[in-house]
Amino acid sequence: CQCGRVLQGLIKPSECPLFGKSCTADHPVGACMVSVEGSCAAWYKYGYSSGGSTWED
């Protein structure tokens, strides 16, 4: 889990190797996914919009 690096702004949640694979909203690995207000949980639920891209791209 790269939660610390996500919170520091060093990586995006989608850049964590666990994100969307072994770490999901149903099976969170780190604190950022456990809370519905966590950065990874929000990214997982809503994705992001930047030029039409989403974390699934």
C-alpha cells in the first residue's frame, strides 16, 4: 500500500500497484481506502476527469 505517498501527493492513487486490484472499496488494504472520505476510496468511487481520462484508462 502506497497510502503515505498518495497523501504526500507523490503519486496518484491509480499509481499504487494495489489500487483497483487487491485494494478495492470492498476489500481495502490501506487507510486511504478504508474510509469513504479517504483519497483512494474517493478516487476509486468517482475516478477523476482530466481531458476525458479516468483511472480505468
